[in-house]
Amino acid sequence: MQALRFAVCAAGLVCAASASAQIAVSANDNKAVLENGVVKVVPNPRPDTVTLINLASSPPVMIGEVEAPASVVGPPLSVAIAPDESIALVTSAMKISPADPTKQVPDNRMSVIDLTARPPKVLAVVEAGLGAAGVSINRAGNLALVADRSAGTVSVFTIAGKTVTPAGKVDLGAPNSGPSHVVISPDGRTALVTRDNDHKISVLAIDGTNVTYTKRDLNAGLRPYGIDICAPGNIAVVANIGLGQGDHDTVSVIDLTLKPVRVVETITVGQTPEGIKCSPDGSFVAVVVMNGSNKPASSPFYNANGKLVLYQVNGKTLMKYAEAPIGNWSQGVAFGGGQVLVQNMVQREIQVFRLDTKGLFDTGTRLKMSGGPAGIRTAER
């Protein structure tokens, strides 16, 4: 009976994914490389880029690219796409220091990219807070929130068509809290913000364009980082990336139906769960686990590959469904058209898997990016 539920759920995912997002957007960082476990700044780097990927094709294909600032620093959720796929927002948490080109300093830029143009084009660059990282757009398509890692704030923007306008900031009361990603509930009334410096998840209330900090904080695990809300909105899942000392890290489930909301489950997934994403229909959660692939080869915690781990959502519990090897220093993950896309930063490619009723399969397709793929998203409806 359990196997039957898995099969039905997988089949539903394929259908739901095919009927929803048609494009994925990858933000690619050309400033940073990983050399034997050490992140280094590239001398005189080429511009960062943003790549459009057609998910209606199998395998998916790249359909356009534009230069725009991006960053591997922060969760690989530095991209948000409007529900109608008209624009994308891409943040840049870090930039090359004007005073010392061997170092990076916090950035506050967010690019507004026209996805309907061919090639895509940057319509505007707006300012968020320093360390602008994770970004989300609500289902109505009229509000965006950005986690400002270096400022301890969440920046608020209104959206009218393709025009994005700053509308204030939410102070989390701790400048060094390291807000990393912010995700908005399907009904648009609540947001959750991960704070990886002080190990909290803050609850925000949304009333139109008025966004406030409720002073309700959750405690899921060490360094909560990436976060997503699974359809229809009953649970959120958060990746706790830990301290990077070789311990196996965790993913937690937050029950959004309880009042107040709270953490109800935490499971062990492996070293450094960098990327996390729910499938469009809420049946699965994909977790990109670095698995020590970002450590020096001499480290006792080193592994040659990361891993993609897929969990089935069973009510408010996660059940392991499949696992597959991926590249090194891997970042974000996205669903689309019965396919799962994983960003391999070291290999500068997107690895494509097929998800069906028999499991998760590497298709052998590799989409070569013009920079290290550091953030990826599809439209959320």
C-alpha cells in the first residue's frame, strides 16, 4: 500500500509540474571558485549572468541569457519569478571590493529582469539591504520580500506589472542575525525568515504592503538557511546547514496549521543541506546535500560527490524516497516537467534528473552555464 501511495504521488508530481512552471531561471556567479575546499575570488572575473531555461522541453534547454550581478553567498534561492513569468528578481549578496579586488564585500543590488524579451533584459536595478540574499514573490504577484544578510532586515518591495518599487524594511531587532531567506505563505498573510547567525526562524505578518515582525521565533536547528512552504500551505521545510565540522545536518518541518506555528519534526540528511525545494504539488521535498564535496580532499569528511535526496511528504512527516549522486559544492534545486534540476557550482553545470513512478534517474543531460550556478527558481502559483 505504501509503494502504491508513492507511485500515485510521483505520477501526480509529473502532471502538476508540467501544468505549472514553464521556465526556470539560474543566477550564475563568476566571482568565486572553490579550490580544494577553499573559496577564492577570481581575478578580473567576467560578469555574472542570469540564464533562462525552458522546462516544457525534455530535456530542458537554455533559451536566453543576460548579464546581471549574482552571488553564491547565501541560500541558492536568490531568484524569484513572478507568477505570470513576466519578470524575475535576482539578488546579489556580495560584490568585489572596490578597495581590494581579492576580497568580496556585501552588496545590496537586486535586478529586475524582463523574461518576455528575447534575449531577456535588465529593466531596473533596485536597492535592498546589505547582503541581499533570498527573495520571494507572493502568489498575487504584487509583493516581494528580500532577506538582508548583512543588515538584519527584510526589504519590502511592491510590484505593479514590471515595475518594482522599494516599500520599506522590517527590522528583526538583531543586526547580526544573518537573515538568509524569506518565504511567503500561499495565502500571502505570513512569511518565515531564516536567521543563520542566531539559529532562529522569525514569523512575519503581512497585511497588504504592511509587513511586520510578530516577535515569534522558532528554533529548528543549527543555522537555518534555505526554507520553503509546500502546497497547499500546511507545512514549511527548513534546511539547517550546521557548523560545517563534518557532523550530519538536518531538515525540519514546521506545522503552519497550528497556532502558534511550530517545529514538529527534524530529520538527519547529511553534511550541509544547501538547497531545499518542495515540488509544485507539495508531494515531494528535494534537498541538495553537499556531503563534504566542498571540503579539502585531505579532510576526513570529504566526499567526491554531493547528493540529491528526495523525500515524500506524508501529512506532516518526511519519508525518504530516493537518493542520487551529484557534483561538487552544489547549490539550488528546481522541479519542472517531471524533471529535477540541480546546480553543480564546481562543474558550472545544471544536472538534470527524471522523476517518475519508478524513482529518480540521472538523464545524463548537463546544461553548461556561463558561470557557477548559484541560485535557481521557477514561478510559484
